[in-house]
Amino acid sequence: MIHACISRAVLLGIALALTACTASRQPVTAVAELDVPGVVELSDTPFFAQQDYQCGPAALATVLSSASVEVTPEDLAPMVYLPGRHGTLQAELLAAVRRHSRIPYVLLPSLDALFAEVAAGRPVLVLQKLGIGPFPAWHYAVVIGYDTTAELVLLRSGTDARLVMPVDHFLAGWNRADRWAMAVLNPGEVPAKADLNHYMKAAAGLEEVGQINSALLAYEAAVRHWPDAVLPRLGLANLAYQQGQLAAAELGYRDAIERGPGDVVARNNHAEVLLKLGCTREAADEIEVARVLADGGPFAGVVDSSADRIAAVALKDNVSVCPVVFEPAARVSLSR
Amino acid sequence: MNFCNRMIVTTLCLALFNLGSPRVAQAAMISTMQAVESNTRAQDLATVNAALSRAKVREQFVALGVDPAQVEARVASLTDSEIHMLSSQVDQVAAGSSVLAVIGVVFIVLMILEAVGVIDIFKKFP
């Protein structure tokens, strides 16, 4: 009898331990104190019931539709579903958003960033880890609302058009997915509680895969939203350079440097453009500034070799005439 | 590879072989993505291996059952950093699939606990 009791106790202990593994280990969030409207529900958000293992295509169709893209899960499955993994990778969700010329913005990993985005009218795609150990049970769902007083989260999830979860249950699964969340923005929109680096990473990702017009609109919106930051102006200047607009690029780099005189990338790229424009002496001066700034940092190698090259050109050059007039940088709008 | 990265690779190759007139210097521009990623210190800045990683991910996608007609477009829309990460981890990173998988696991655990008498939640059939 005692033996049976002990074995049951052991098994119960294991069961409880397994349950504990699913509980949140993050600090408790005081939901009622979040700086967001109390109750939000984006009831116009479309619902696409998922098929089989395809929560990725279903969730993605939901958030893309909310950004005015006419698309169904069937359209998206060939873009994101991995048969061999029976699921969808986060990176491929971002890639598919880029293919539709929209901005895939990964939110700051906090509940108030999530709720603020929903309050701004944009449903948010979240990754959840619903299982444990050898059965992680990754799942994508879309947050369409919340209630800070009742401490609830509303989702479109799987085959459930309106799933109501207590906040702590939601956090248990979302925490274990490192609180990954993605919103889809139209180029020109800026997220609620926007983080500059997260936003610029999304915009630069668009540029990197060739969505140039969307990237341009994204950088312009960033300049408006963060007028004193270097990165957005660097983004515009780099784009202008890529489009062959050297004079506009040169002005853009000066614009960036005005806001960040210590920025290695702006100085380096400015030097390169000056060289291309025939401003050899100015380029040599600028690249030496960059060389000092780059010392010990991730760009030291690139800048050092540029500095050697430009210095060599400057030594031999006594014929180039610099066409640039170095007045304070005017505001430049780039031709599209 | 995008234009900037191609420029950097070209520059490095030219430097290596000491080709080209000094007057026609190739620019070594640092891309916006590299500037962003150096801010977050998240990624190494190697770009020279991007083409190799991309080929590897292409192969892995085909092996994982992606329609070959779709592979190129899918890989082309991933950034170099994403490609770099996937080329070593495509079997391990999260792949969101279904809440049905969870239900299955929980059911099995409950069955085991029922069988050893810890719980008694399943009604006996008459």
C-alpha cells in the first residue's frame, strides 16, 4: 500500500514539475498599469481558419490583409511553408512580408509594445511555444485585442476565430518564444512605441532584397519620426548613392554627419562619394577622420584599407576640381 | 548579393590582385544593414561567404520539400544575416505549425497518469 502511495506521489511530483515548466519565469507584468487604452478589439480583422500544420500561412494572411494586401493562406503557403519541418520559419514570414512590399517590423519584446501596436489598429502576429521538452509545439497566432482590467488577450488562433486567453496563460507561451511578435506596416507608417534599430533593420531588410521604393518610403518616415537620428539619413544617402545620385548622396551624408559627427559609416561613405565626385582632398581628409573613429571597432578593416587607397589617390592627384559647394546641407528629396 | 556588398567584395578582390588604376578606385561603401547590425552587435559582418550560405540554404529548402520553382524567390527575399543563421540552424529554429500537436502531447501525458492511477479523469466505458 505504502509502495503504491509513494509511486503515485512521485508521478504526481513529475506531473507538477512538468506543469511548472510551462509557467512563466519572467517578472510579473502589472497589466492594469500599462500605458495603453484599457480595452481594444480589432473586430474587423479577417479570420482565416488554419489547415493542418499551416498556422503560419493563416496568421500571415491575417496580418497582411490588415495592411491592405488581398491574399489568402493558399497564396502564402508556397512562400512560407516548409513541408519537411511541418511548419513555417520566422525568417520566412519576414521574407514574405517583404515580397508584398510591406514592412515586417519585429516588436520590442514587451507586453506594452504589443498592446500599444494593437491599440494603434494593427493586429500583431505572435510566436508561441505551447509545448515542452521534446514537444515544443511552436504555434503562430494573431493578437487582435486585449482587456487590461480583466487581464485578457484576444487572438485569432488556429481554427478559433476569437480565442480569449488570460494574460498569464498567454505570457507563458509567448515568454518561451522569447516574446517574438511581428507587425506588418505600410511603407510610410511607423509603429507604436517604435524602436529605431528594430525599425531600421526592417527598412534595411527591404532594401537588401530589392524592395527599393518601400525602403525609400520607410527611410523617409524614419527621418520624420526621428529627426535627430543618424541611421535614417544614412539610409537615404546610401539609397541615393546606389541609384547613382552622387550629389544627393553627398548632401545626405553631410546631413547624417551633422547629427552624428562620430558616426564611422557616414564618414566612410561620405569620403567615398567625395572621391567619386572628384573632391580628392576633401575625401582624404574625411577618410582620415573615419579611420580614427573606426579604430578598434567592427569597421576598422574596411575603413583602414579605404583610407590607404584614398590617400594614395590624393597624393598623385593635382588636377581634380571639386564641384561641391560646402554650404550647410539643404533638405534634399530624392527623385524616385 | 546586393549592390553594396558586391562593391565591397569587388574592392577586396581588386586590392588582393592590385589591379586597376589608382584614379579609378572602387568604393568600399558600408551598407545601411551593416550599420544597423553593428549598432545591435548582433551579427558578424562577413559578407564574402553570403553566396555560399545562400546556395546551402537553397539545397536545404529543396531537401525539406519546397517546390524547386519556389526556392529561388524564397531565398532571394531573406537577408544575408537570415541566410547566415538558417544555413547552420534550419533544422533547429522554431517552425510554427499547429496547436493540434499540443493537444496530442497533453492527451498522452494524461493517459499515462491515468494508467498509473495518479489521476482518474477518464470515465470508464460501461
